Amino acid sequence: MKSLLAIVIITLPLIGCQVSQHQQTSDKDKSNVYEPIHKGVYVWGHEVSSYQPCGEDLTYWVTSTPASDELNQLSLALSETRNAPYQAIYIEAQIHPIDRNSHPAFSDGFAADYDAIIEISNVYIKLTEIPSSCMLK
């Protein structure tokens, strides 16, 4: 039991360091390209799908992806548990901008009210409580 605890204590900081650094992606066209991990708050609900980075005042509309769909389910479960809609989820994830001209929702609809449109491709950390280190403006 003590050896198991020692392994957990030793590996846990290593995992944390790995997450906070850049993730490496490998495609046929991209080799050894690093994509930053973005930290911020995701909110989902009726007519809302948004992401706000920690320390920034910009808010982005989030398009539907498998990663954001999973966050939607977590937000819905939190809303039911807490009996309140629009539950914020802290995430650390890979995020990609979407060209304004290529997405019809940006010119018309709810997305038009946001600073830009993004998609979330990978979520590495999701927390139901916002850490104090993530200051929202």
C-alpha cells in the first residue's frame, strides 16, 4: 500500500507538468507542431455555447464538436444537480479559431454577438469549480 501511495505521489506532479505544457500533434502534413493548451471557462445552455479565456475579456462562440458535446452533457448534468442553468466549467483544451467568412452563424444568429467563433478539439482538464487562478473579466 505504501509503495502504491509513493507511486501516485511521484507521478501526479509529472502528469500536471505534462498537461500545462504544449501538446504535440502529428498529422501527415504537420510533424512536430506544438499546439498551446488554452485555459478558460465554458458555458452551455439555451442559445448559449461560449468560451472565455482566463484573464481576457473576449468571449467566443463554440461550434459543435465531439469535445464540446461532451462538455454540454456535463453542463446539463450540473444544471440539473444545482437546479440552475448555464453552469460554468473550467477547461484546459486545444482550441482552434474558425474563419468568420466560412461560418454562416457568425453573420446571423447568436454567434454574431460574440468576438469570434472557435471549436474545441481536445479537452485535457475539466473542473466543475473555477480555480481562483482563472480570473474572468
